[in-house]
Amino acid sequence: MADVARRAGVSLGTVSNVINNPGVVAERTLRKVQDAIDELGFVPNQVARSLAVGHANTIGFVIVDLANSYFVDIARGVEELADESGVRLLLANSDVDLAKQDSYLELFEESRVSGILLAPLDAPLTRAEQIRRRQMPVVHVNWPGVDGESCGVVVDEELGGYTATRHLIELGRQRLLFAGGPLSLSAVASRLTGARRAVEEEQGRVTLELLETDRLTVAAGLAVGRGIANRPPDERPDGLVSAADALASGAIQTMIYSGIEVPGDIAVIGYDNNHFAADHVIPISTIGQPGVDMGRAAAKLLFEEITRVPHVHRTITMNPELIVRESTTGRTWTD
Amino acid sequence: MADVARRAGVSLGTVSNVINNPGVVAERTLRKVQDAIDELGFVPNQVARSLAVGHANTIGFVIVDLANSYFVDIARGVEELADESGVRLLLANSDVDLAKQDSYLELFEESRVSGILLAPLDAPLTRAEQIRRRQMPVVHVNWPGVDGESCGVVVDEELGGYTATRHLIELGRQRLLFAGGPLSLSAVASRLTGARRAVEEEQGRVTLELLETDRLTVAAGLAVGRGIANRPPDERPDGLVSAADALASGAIQTMIYSGIEVPGDIAVIGYDNNHFAADHVIPISTIGQPGVDMGRAAAKLLFEEITRVPHVHRTITMNPELIVRESTTGRTWTD
DNA sequence: ACGTATTTTTGAAGCGCTTCAAAAGTAGAC
DNA sequence: GTCTACTTTTGAAGCGCTTCAAAAATACGT
């Protein structure tokens, strides 16, 4: 920067103004300085800038699992809002590993980003609280705020489970099977609770069977489908509430391969609106989580904290959305 | 840090040594300082540190498409090596958008990261070259190095296409169909070239038909499958070389739904070894790209440049791997 | 031409750390 | 007790920028 100043024949302060405050410098000087910048290929040193102003105009997002498109959607939402605010977004993948999550939280704190977004794993968030206590804004995504002390954006999983189940009931299905797991995942447990509520409202007209799986994968779904196919037809459910699209996909594939009609014999609804659900051989009805909107909402909360807009900490709960496709309503891809 | 020094009754330099050079400070002093650090909850300011040493011990990775698990694999490989070297990895998603790609390249340059990894989009890399010319190490991933001036890690797409096709030929298939597109994607074009080479070697015993698609999605695959199913059986191919697993998945699903047996009537091979390929109703044979290894290789090249190990710029070409599953060999998931 | 108000530019003080030559402290040998 | 060789600590300079009070330049009114 000193080189630029010398070449343009002005002082350091003026060069700084050209970069951060062009309105205040005279037309002619501005041009001179900009020419010098171009000729020298000067790249401002953000590190020095951050040190001088005391913070970076960057936010960090620690993501639990980049392989899950839901989180990538959230990241996209965050970035939209960040873009609009002229703030840059840095990502870090904690890869479902608590140590990495903590390590990246530290990195962001040490890097003095303006704020941190955290899509955490299902575990205690001691490190995040520590950081928050040291005045660094931290907002949770896909996780509630800690009561009154921090903000969070979540989606109402219980309502999602309820909505999915209600959809099947309204289609006249009466023997429902809920597949998903492990139930130690709070999201799965909430979805199940919602499903149960929908069934209870029917006061005995509808039954709900539970099939807990180890994981929420296509492979687990294949097993679920196989299990159903191996039953005598009159013991099969007529509706399958699946805690994830991947699971639903596997189940559908094995079932139709075994001659069970979907949705004729068994209607299937998934969860997550994963990218492949719409493109499936039988497009899968599902519960969509508004990932992009969640990202925007979380970023908004974070910016409020950063700018210290007077603001009570809160948890924003977003509603999941029923997306009806052929796996419950019967039109098929051949249309 | 001054607070820590005061509290521990030592000088600034000593605190700095405790943090960066603990070996050099006396046992007793070390303990004193560390206690002070804990009591004060001191978090070293990386920004100041970076400014003082002239660079951050962080590398940046600009990724063209986070939604593609292949790149997430690469990122994981990069991170493995970065971890081992005590360097932190920051991610930025350019989301198939050249402006964003450039913007994040700039961010990393201005942040004085030690080096940049770039998985670029299929477009001119002027910004990256500019940055490289200013002495910032930049290594390409999934893109060749610029002749002699920069490094890159790629996978031999032509060989992948050849290997896939050869696999079908060795299984006795003779009427092959290559599906994929658009051909303007250099990866697709190379895979096709490889497929053609394999067929040419058979000197007329095998034919290859080309079906160009708009995209490499499941939806496009469904259309491919439908197209094949609608033909009279004797005009159908007996082997399908698909330029992507998603495409293969769609094709397989519609074909088996239409009563075509896979691989009995038509053997299908995909490309990419995407996560869902193994879990498919008919697990999909495919060409695996060694994403994690590519990430490691790229990170290694980058570290060479960063540490200025004498090093000629080169492009590392990795070999794709044939992964044989049921969509070509006929065992099915029911086993 | 002069004084006042306004616009521009200046330059020095920091931001919080690392670095390194020099100073201070310690240990062992005689 | 003194010297030498080594270990440990110190403190000031500097990394490249922002900031802001003060100085300089310019504009305006009379």
C-alpha cells in the first residue's frame, strides 16, 4: 500500500480512503490512486485490515455433514443473505465428528470472523457456548437456541411426522408402518411422535406399527422393503411412513421389484425432499424442509447479533412442507 | 496477550514462545503462563499472528459444486492431508457460477491463506492465473495444470470410458449404447472417446450407438430408459454405457419397470461411483473416481508449492477404477 | 483581498502478534 | 570465586492496514 501511495504521490491515509471511503476523496486523486493500484496489481491485505478494524467481514459456517444436500441447501440460503450484506461466507465440514466441529469453531473464533453459524451434531455444545460467552455471535441451524441465550433455526420435525402421516390417513390408509431410526436421533424421534399423534387422533381407526432401523440409508430401506415383501399380503401395511427419502427409495425399489404396487398396495411417503426423490422411478411424496429459507433466517439472526440490533434470543421454528408425488397418489412416471 | 504476560509476570515474547515454541521455555514459566491463559480465557488472535508471520496456516478450497458427492470426497482427502500437516481447510462453494468462483479466489488471496485449491468450472481460469502470478500457490483439482506453470490433479476420463466399455465387451455384449451429455462437457467427451476406442479395437464385432442427453441426471436417465423400452426388443442394445451413475439409475429403474432384465437383457454400467450406486435396487457397476486420493494428491502438490520444495509443475493423472456390481454381472440384491 | 466555512489530505498512533539480537540467568569446570 | 558455555527471558521493531485530529487546500461571500 505504501508503494501505491508513493506512486500516486499521496499519503497512506488517502489510499485507504480510496479503498474504503471513495466518496470522501476528490475525483482527480481517486483516479490517480486507482491507476496506481492497477499498475502495481495491488491486492489489499485483508489480514491487516481485519487486525486494524478488529474483525473480518466474513462469517463462518460449520456444517455437520456436507454430503447431505439438506445442509448444502442451508448453506446456499446463508450465502444468499451474506451476499446481499456484502459479507463473505466460509464453510467448514465437521464430517459428523465432534473434535473437528470444535476445531473449526476455534479456527473461526481465532480468525475473528464476525459471527459463526453452526449446524451441530446431536451432542453437547460446550465449545459453542464457551465461544458465545466470549462475545462471539453464534447461531444454531437445525438446532434450537439455548434458552434465552442464543438463537437457533429449526424445522418442526414433530409437525413433519404428523403431516406425513395425516396425508396417508386422508388417502384412506389404515394400517401404517413407521420406518426409521435410530430413535436416539432427536429428529427421528420427533417425527415418530408426530406420526403417533396423527394416528391417535383417529381413535383406533388407524394403526401404527414401528420398525426401527439402524440408519437412514437406501440400504436400510432395501431391508425394510424386503421385510414387507416377505410378509403374507394381508399382514402388510397399506401405508409406509419413512423417516427419510433414502429409506423410502430403498423400500420402494424392493417392493415394486417384488410385485407390490406403489402406491396401489402400499402408499409410501419419505422425508427430506432429497434431490433424488423427485426423479425416482416412482417419484416420492415427501416432507420438504425449507433449507434455503432456514439458511436465510439463520443468517438474518446472526447479522442481528453481529450488528447488536437490540434483539431477544429466540428459536425460529419453520414449518415443513408436504410435497405430494406419485408414491402416494398413484400417477406414475409413464404419464 | 499483554494481560496474560502481566498476570504471569513475564514478557510478551515469553507468552508468544509458550504458544508457538513451548520447547524453548522453562518448565516452571510454562506452567505459570498456561495457568494465566486458562484463567483469562485467552484466545490467540490468528489475525494478528497471520499479519506478523505474513501468511495464515490455512488453505482455501474453492469447490465448483458442493452438491456433488465426488467433490465432497475430494474435500475429505484434502482435509486428511491438511490435518496431518496441522493446516486448516476452509471451503467455499462457487455453485457453478464463475463470478462466485472469482470472488472466493479473491477472498482467499486477500486473506493471505498459504495456498488455494481450485476445482474449477469448465471455463477460462484467468483469475486463478492472475493470482498465481502474484506468487500465491494455486493447484487445480479435477482440472489439468496450465502447461508447466501450475499443477493439477485429474482422473483419466478417456481411460474410464474405455474401461467401462471394455468391461461390457468382455462380458460378450455387442450392441452398445453410450448415453450422456452434453458433449460440451469435456469429461463426457473424453469418456465417449474412450468408449469409441474400446469399440474400434473390436474391428466391427461391436457397435456403439450414441445418445446425447441434456444433463447427467436421474430424470435424463429415466428418459433414456423409456426410449430403450419403447423400441422393439431386437433393436435394443444389449449393453448401456452411461456417462454418470444418476443417468444409469434412471435408465435401470424404467427398464426393469418395463420388464427388461438388467443385466440379463441389457447390462448397464454407470460412472462416478456415487453414494447411491451401491445401494441401488440393482447395484450399479461403475467407474470409481478416487476422490479422496485426488484430494490428498492435490493437497500434497499444494504443500510442495507452499514450502517451495524445488518442484516442477505437473499434472497428476489418476486412474479410474472399475467397480463391478450386479448391473453387469447378474447377481442381484436378493442374494 | 480577507475571513469563514467546507472539502481534502496528511501522518502518526494503534490493532495483537512474531522475531531476534541482546541481556540476564544457570551450571559446570577449574 | 571466576570463566566459559549454555539456557531462558526480554523488549523493541515491524507486519499492512484503519482511524482521526489536525493541517492544508479550496470555495464562497462580501
